[in-house]
Amino acid sequence: MFRLWSFLIVIVCFLCKYRHLHPYEDYKETADWILAQTNQRPKVAIICGSGLGGLADLLEDKTVFPYESIPRFPTSTVQGHAGKLVFGKLQGRECVCMQGRFHFYEGYDMHTVTYPVRVFSLLGVETLIVTNAAGGVNEAYSVADIMLIKDHINMPGFAGQNPLCGHNDERFGVRFPCMSDAYDRRLRDLAKQTAAEQGCGSFLQEGVYCMLAGPTYETIAECRFLQTLGADAVGMSTVPEVVVARHCGLRVLGLSLITNKVVTDYDSEEKANHEEVLQTTKRRARDLQRLVRHLVTKI
């Protein structure tokens, strides 16, 4: 009897863990629907973080799809995420922008969080630009700095929450993808060059992004721990999309807008909040948009 119960518990755990896996046909259904609705065939996709959806407003000749209208597409529930997939031209270059991403803390599993990335791959996208709002862990950073992501720390992955867990479909990528080159060096060099040309060099940083699951902001002890780990910025997104993008063979460029400094002093009266994140984003959004707009023409 004990063995039977043990077997049933294992089966239930397996089903709970993998019940949200999407088969290849789901992604293809979504991609085929999109391809039938627009003649645009972008090679660059941009995921807009909190308050950064204005990037999509810069597109010309736009075709806009609310997430809820797209077959099998998730929907965003967070303030500052409009929930629209926007196709158009940025400086004459065809792009697709996600105005709002999906987060693990919204209750989505990692396979759903990263669903759009595999759809992008099937659409023919070759380069993914990910942006986010992040807390500054590095004490040398200032609020409103822009950080080029050179590497990441996948804390949910340490706990087994990796979007590549489960069955691997070789049509997307190999079973054990390399992540030491997750953020393309040539794209980072191109971003630095573009930043200098656009007058953004004085507030451009380069560092390591750490993802936590959220939705709570970090405790003081956790912030000190992240500094010890070597993290320069911390947020609640981006890493799952990057992992899946690299699994699919996409090149990745990551940009974090430092919207607040994390609290590491027990005597401090500072408190992180989402309204501060959105307000800081407004201050620097135009600079970030200008950087991305001119960068896209060089990719």
C-alpha cells in the first residue's frame, strides 16, 4: 500500500510540474495566425519592460494585435504593460515589439512566460532585444543609469524553475544549451558605440543582472547577499526569455534601466515601490528609446 501511494504521489507531482508544457503545434498555430494577419517579416523582436512600452509607439506602418486576440497567447496583468504585440518599421527596419511581458509572479509557469519567444523564432526573428526596469545593486550605479547586461544569475533556475525543464523539442534547440555566451558580445559592442554617438555614454553601465521570482522587493539581507554574488542589478523578469531565445538560436541584447537603488542599510528610510519605478522610467525612457532606435538600424 505504501509503495502504491508513493507511486501515485510521484505521478501527481510529475503531472503538476509538466501540465503546462506547450507542444510544438501550439507555437506553430500562433505563428501561422500572425503570419496570415500581416505581411511584415521582422528579424528583430523587442520585449518592452515596465514603463518602456513607448518603444513600440515609435514604429511606423504599424499593425497592432492585443494579446487577447492572438490564439494561445497569454495576457499581461501588470501596470505599465499595455498587452499589445506591435509590428512596424523602426528607422525603416521591420521589428516586432511586445508592449508588456509575462512574469512568473503573475501565476504563469515558465513555459507560458516564454511562450512569445518561441513564436518569434517561428516568425523568422533572429535577434531579441530585452529591456527591463531594475534595482541598482552596484553601489557605483545611479538611478536612471542604463545597464548593458553582460551576464545573468538565474535564481529561480537554482530552484528548478527553468523554462527548458521537461521534454526537449529538437526543432527548437538542443537538450543542453550553452549560456556562457547568452548576451551577444558583438551586439554589446555595437550598443556601446551607438550610446557614445547618441550622447548616452555618460550613463551607460555594463553588468550582471540577477532575476528573483518576485513579486516582493528584496529584503536588506537579500540585497547584501546579491552584492556578494556579484550582481549589479536585480529584477523579476528577462532571464527566462533569454534562456529560451538562446535555446532557439537567437542573438540577445539586454538593457536594464536602473529605476531605484536597493536598500542595504537597516537605518535607511528608503522603500522600493512600483510607482517609483514607473516615474524613473519616464525620466530616461526617451534616451533608452533613442539608443534602441539607432541601434536597430545597425544590427
